Amino acid sequence: MNRAAFRLSAIALRHPQSGLSLIELMVSITIGMIILAALLALNLNVTTTNSEMAKANRQIENGRFAIQVLQDDLAHAGFWGPFVPQFDDLTEQGTPLDAPDAFPDPCLAYSAADWAPEHTKNLVGIPVQSHTGTCGVVTSPQANTDVLVVRRAQTCVAGVGDCEAEDDEKLYFQATLCEGEIEALAQNGSSANSITLNADASATSNYYNGAVIRIIDGNGEGLVGKITAYDGGTKAATLEDITVPSGASWAYVNNGSSYTFGNGYVLATEGFIFHNRNCTDAADKRKYVSNLYYVRSYASTAGDGIPTLMRSSFDLSGGTLNHLAAQPMIEGIQGFRVEYGIDNTSDSGATVNNSVAVAWADPLNLVSPTNRGDGVPDTWVSASGLTCASAASCAAANVVAVKIHVLARSETATKGYTDTKTYTLGGTTMGPFNDGFKRHVFSTTVRLANPAGRRDTP
């Protein structure tokens, strides 16, 4: 054996090779398990945090979306194209015929008989209202929440551009811009149950059939009748059976009486008799829009425990025009409260009274009407405080702003979390719920541009 090999053998004898000891193995496994546990804990924390962030983001998104949907609809409340209700028209000189005097039933299916001028004037004059009565589309409502109804005409003209095509079976709103259709003078005539329309009336026989005519001034003031036949040659409109004043005659009624058609508009499926300002071209027709909002106690299946914002829209279904079955819009909306801003005091400090003619503080400059509002809310009321007892006292007709309060709840509970907070939605306090769901209140104030804007004065 050479010397080099001998040296290596000696070294090997002094330092023999050995494997991993049992203690070293156990220490290594322990360290590995600690590291693995730390990694698992980190992963679990990251997953939990991401899950909570996703729930929080969805909750915030749902709350903001609910506010946005309601706000966009309310911004158009009371839009009726070029039409301005007489009680809200500061240029109107006489006593208004259309001041609302009662809440309309928002769930009443359409029929020509039920939707007479007395009903439609309240629909048009009260663009937003609460609803506490029986309504088939409001099912399983969430406790302590409101029902909101928003009405208007569609902002686009039927069949124009991207607007929905006109459908003979659907409900449309048409208002006149022709001066002779807003108010006209009856001609001399004596036929029973007949009004002789002015010389500019349509020359087409039966053109006005189905329209409601009102005598607003003169000998027959107060008479209202539905036209059942019309002679385009003689301009004689035959009315359904009505009674003339005691001791009077139809010749007396025709002599010097001023008339108007309905309330100056048509809200129906037919009888669109009105024209534009040139009194030749047909006036625009806009689809009637009515949306009812409420919160249902479940989302998809009864008992699933996910409160959901619902919306029912007025439209045609099965040959009937009414509010359709409510559709789920936004899940996780647990609270919904509405406050109404009432413009019940004029800028002079006097009480608003829509049932009488406009009274001006100074008839020479027409700046301050003493019995009409100024478009600014003077008081705020909850749904239960919104009233309409008569034409002279109808707070609902004076709503110019709305406050919306929405309580958004996470759709699933958070383990280890208990919600002990209370939430203020206007004049209502909700909670504490003492459960594992997280919540947040969203609120906004919406000015009703159409009713409020009509009351602006210089």
C-alpha cells in the first residue's frame, strides 16, 4: 500500500461515516411541522381576509347600487313630457281642475271605467307615494320597511329612436299643445246631451269618441261627460247621459260655455285625439311608467333568509295592464325607509292650497305666489305622515324631495363576529341584531326636478 492510500485509510478509521440520528430526525420533523403550520395559518388568514373583503365589497356594491337605482327613477318622477298639471302651473289663471284629493290605488289594473279623470288626476298629480294597503305584487315584505311608488311618462317618444315600439294594447300618455284643445268655446246648439265644439274642432266624424269633456266655465260649468258620438260636419259631440242644471236647457249650456278635454291629456290605450302646437300634427305619445319598490324577506326561495330589494313595473301581461309580479333586483338589502320633503309653505309664509286659483303677492310682477310652494321642502315626513285628505290639503301633491335610507347586509355571516350596533334610517332605528352579519347604512337625498322645478319663480 502506498503512503497516500495508507493516510486515507487512517483518516477513515479516525472519522467513521454515520447516518442521521433519531433525535436529529425528530427535530427536523418538528421544525418542518412548525413551518408548515405557519404556512397553513398564513394561507388561512389570507383566505379569510380575502373572503371578508369580497363580502364587504359586495355589501358596499349592493348598497350603492340600490341607492343609484332608486335615485335614477326618482329623478324622473312627475315627468309628463310637455304637460304641466294645472295646480302646479303658475301661468294658470282659473281654479285648477286637477288638484289631487286622494291617494290613487297604485295596484289598480287598467280599465277605461276605473281610470276615469278623477283617478288619473291623482296618478299624475302624485308622482311618488308610499303604499300600506293590500297589493298582490307585495309578497313576504321585510318587517319595518317601506313601499315606494314612482310614476312618470317614459322620457322617450314611443317608436322613436331606441324607444320601445308603440303597442296598441299598452298604456300611453298624450298631452295637447294645441290652444284650441286646451280650452275652447262651445258654439250655439240645442240637441239634447250634445255639446257643439268650436269651429276648429276635427272634421273627422267620431274622432273624439271615448274622450271625456269638461265644461270649465260658463252656463254649464261643472258638467262632465264622455263623448259617445261625434259629427265632423256639425261639430256636435253626443255625451253619455248627464243632467243639465235645474231649469236649464242644452241650448243654455252650449251658449257661452268653455270646455276642455279631460284634464288636458289622455292616459289610456286609445282615444289619442291631441295635437302639437300647430294643431295639425299628432302630439307625442309616451309609455306610462309606474315602478313599485319594496324589500322581500327572501331572495330565491322562501326561508333562505336573504332580504332582497324588489321592483314591480306596470305593463301588459296576459292581456291585462297592471303591476307585474315583482322581480328581485339587489340581494342583501335588509332595511328600506323613505322620507318625503313637503313644500307646504309659500315663500311669503302662507300655506299652500292647490284647490284655488293662484294668488300673487303683487299681481303686477307675478314673482311671489302666496298659495303655491317655492320648490323647497319645508318639512320632512315618514311614509305614515304622508297624507292627502282633500284637494286643499294634500301633502302628497307637494312632495319636492325624497330621502332614501337603505340598510345593506352581508349575504353570509362572519364567524366569530356579533353585530351589536344600531342603525338609524331617517326616523327609524334598527338593531342591534346580535348576529354574525355585517351591515352598513346608505342614504341620499333626491330633488324631484319636475315638481320642484315647476314652482321656481324669478
